[in-house]
Amino acid sequence: MIIDGLGFVETEYFEFDELKLENGEKLSPVRIAYETYGELNADRNNAILICHALSGDAHVAGWHRGDKYPGWWDGMVGPGRAFDTEKYFVISSNVIGGCKGSTGPSSINPVTGKPYGLEFPVVTIKDMVNAQKKLIDHLGVRQLLAVVGGSMGGMQVLQWVVSYKDLVKTAIPIATTAHLSPQGIAFNEVGRRAIMSDPDWNGGDYYGGRAPERGLALARMIGHITYLSDESMREKFGRELKNSERYGYDFSTEFQVESYLHHQGESFVKRFDANSYLYLTKAIDYFDLANGTTLFDAFKGVKARFLVISISSDWLYPPYQSREIVMALTANEIDVSHVEIKSGYGHDAFLLETGQLTHVITNSLQKQRVQDLMIEREPLVMHEKMQMKEAAKRMIEGEFTHLPIGSRDGRLIGIITAWDIANAVANGYNLVEEILTEEVVTAYSDELIGAAAKRMEKHNVSSLPVVTTDNRVVGIITSDCISRLIAGDERRNGNPET
Ligand SMILES: CC(=O)SCCNC(=O)CCNC(=O)[C@H](O)C(C)(C)COP(=O)(O)OP(=O)(O)OC[C@H]1O[C@@H](n2cnc3c(N)ncnc32)[C@H](O)[C@@H]1OP(=O)(O)O
Ligand SMILES: N[C@@H](CCO)C(=O)O
């Protein structure tokens, strides 16, 4: 077994007291299983949150000791990969309602001391996102450079940008929808009934006894067909028989495709809980971002920029659903690009087409803007009547080498540097206004980072105040921020010494 990429990783756990749910109930206590890869930077703004799909978990990448396979998106996360852990702090968590370490129906109900079963409250995608927000706060993340996810994970991405408009810089919903089609609901209901019709389901109270494995395997077989495509199944299986050249004229498993689906069902029941399947498919069915209004209304005020990715052969979350999202974003004049991955695999292509996904996502993340990297620590703007000593104190406390100086209404009127302060001390100046530089080179928050870097080089400055069109300071971008970004790219392109 070759261990590359991140190497061995471990799941961690975060607990908090209570989560108020969309249905009015409260879940208490709440445990979140999560994994992180890479380091959170000093400005706490290089975090990328990855949200998993129906049967996923926090183990996105790297290896757990003893496992046969790495995390479910290992090809996308690690040094020099799309989500480059030498540049970004990657976070993933298991959703509430799941069964991979976070609180769900198989968790112990503190009131009864027994597994919740169907006593577990029905949770929604919004509840999952609110629980993730508690984790993000716990990790000290101030800003999410990106939130990414496929399928049910894409639903979480859409919910994140609507629920937490100021927190997300880039949203990357993949193979997803703003609301599941009736066809998708239909497949989920058949899967749920397969479980609930299994005599071992026992009203959801089967823990400690025989689990409804037959029902859960059948639900997975049905679901897995929707994750493939006619094309991929023809290529993988055709009408091949498994162990014979002729029909058995019986009801044994004869075709390769039958054998494959039984395999998927049998391996699924070893890693998933039947009640979680009920809860998570219900959450998927309930998800409706428009929520009685329109998708255009739902996206009003959203600040993130979007990379929407669809899969050409996905008939469970067809590309038209991604186009609906793109149209609603465009109508809101939100920065959105849409890429359709050409793949015959079907819906699960988002797990497999790592080459195309890496190309598309890397380009998008590299189109980082000043606002993605700028330092917004407050109070940034000092006023011109400030004493030199106070300015020096602020520089040391904030670890700044440049201080934008503003008028009392926050408009930029100049800048002072650490050198200016040394100069002032040497020449006995006491007021900031005696030494400030009035001709200030600035940047706008929505400019591409490359433009800011070129301006720094042209004017031979190492920091640019970031201003609005009416010259109010909203942050500062420094050469340190940019060199960290470039160093990470260099490493990705195989220049290890950077
Ligand atoms: C994204 C999320 O958040 S959820 C995470 C998703 N993870 C899972 O679904 C867990 C399992 N993952 C996978 O199987 C892959 O990631 C998938 C779903 C993308 C499928 O990937 P593929 O490489 O196309 O594998 P494929 O669909 O061919 O399945 C391969 C398995 O089926 C078996 N198989 C293939 N053909 C047959 C057959 N005719 N009869 C029996 N078994 C078969 C293979 O032996 C292999 O077994 P394994 O599971 O022990 O490795
Ligand atoms: N096959 C993936 C995607 C489903 O949407 C999963 O099992 O979660």
C-alpha cells in the first residue's frame, strides 16, 4: 500500500452544548467529528471547508491506520493538490444526523441512556451548516476562503453562502441542486421504505440486535444506480454474465451488474447506519434554498463568488439544476462561472474526475482577489492628530509595518511606515501628520491579487491600503500575504525549495 499525499491523519471531536434546530426542537449535546489538513494562517483567512455527500464523512483525505483506502477525496486534498494543504487550512466534518462520529440517530440519547433511534430529531441541511459554523468558530477561523461540496455537500455550500453571507469568499457547489427533483425524492423514498420494511428495522430500535442490513443494502443498490449512468454501466458491465456462459433459468445473481450492485449494498451496510440513511435522505428531500420564494430572492445579498460545477452525464442532479443556480446568481449580479465536467460516469463523477476538477478548481482558487487575502484587523485607520508614540504602539501590537491614516470619517489621507516612525523619533516629530505620506498607492478589494502584486512592484512598496470607491479603508494587503500565496503555488508546480 503506497501512502502518499497527506500520509496518516486522525479524526478529532468537538462538543458543544446545544443546537436549536429548524423544526423548533433542540439537540443537546452535539458532537462533531472533523479532520483538518494544513495550517491556519496568522490572519485566519486561508480556511477551506469541504462538505460531504450522503454517505461521506469527515475523512476526506489522508489515511487512517489500517484502512484499505484513503479518504473519499484524497486525490483533491494534499500538498500541491487542488486543495493545497501547503497553502490552505482544509476542514471537513461529519454532518449531524450522520453515523461517522457526529451526533446522529445511533448516538446515545442523554435522556434515556440508549441510542436515539427515531427519537432523534429530523435535522435539515441548514441545521448541519449551523453545527459546522460552531466548529468553524471553535477552530478560530475568521473567514472561509472557500466552501466546497458535491451532491448533498453542494446543498450545504449553497446554505452556507445564504446563512453566513459575510463569511464565505468562494462557493464551489458541485453536482448539486437548490432543491431535489421529484424523481430524486422518489428514489429516496423507495430506499427509505426498503429499510423500514425490513423486519429487523424494528421501528428504528435495532441497536444492539440485528440491524436491517437487507433493507439498507437494497436502499444502497437503488441509490447507487442513480449515481452511475447508462453509459458507464454499459461500459463496466454490458450484459455480461458473472459465472457462466448461459442463463441459469433461476433467480440467482447472474449478470455482472447484479453482482456489482450486491457488492455495493453489502459493503455499504458495513460502514453506514440505516436510521442515518433515513435522516440524511429526508434532509436532502427537504432542502429548498428558495424556501417558498424564488432562487433569485434566496441569493439576494450573497457576497461570495461562485464556481458552479455540473457533470454532463449526471441524471440525478442534472446540469439544468446547476444552470438554474447560475441564472439566479447572474440575475443578482453575483460573480459566477459554470463549468460542466465531461464525464460518462454519472453523478459520482465528482468523486472520480479529479483531473478535470483539479484543473477547474485550481484556476478558480488562483483567481484570488485582494479581498480573499487582505488583513481586515480593526482599527486599521488612525487619525492624523495621533501622537507618534500611539502609532508606534499600534504598529507593534498589530505587527504592521504600515499604518493607513484616515480622517475622522475614515477616508484615507495618507500612510506612515515603520521607517517613517524611526525617522520621526530621530528628528523629534510628535504628530503623525508631520511625517505621513499623502500620495498613497492603494488597491480595491475585488481586484485580482496579481494586479495588486504588480502595483507593489511598480511603486516599490510592500503594503497597499485596500479602499472602497469613496476612499474608505477596508483593509491592507501586504507582500507577505502575496508571497505566501505564490510560495504555495511554486511548491504545487514542483519547486520544492520555495
Ligand atoms: C462524496 C461523499 O461525500 S460520499 C463518499 C463516497 N464513498 C463511497 O461511496 C465509498 C466507496 N467509494 C467508491 O466505491 C468510489 O469512490 C466510487 C463510489 C466513486 C466508485 O468508484 P469506482 O472506482 O468506479 O469503483 P466501482 O464503482 O467500480 O466499484 C469498485 C468496487 O466494486 C467491485 N466490483 C466491480 N465490479 C463488480 C462486479 N461485477 N461484481 C462484484 N463486485 C464488483 C470492485 O471489486 C470494487 O470493490 P471494492 O469496493 O472492494 O474496491
Ligand atoms: N455516492 C456518493 C454521492 C451520493 O450523492 C455518496 O455515497 O454519498
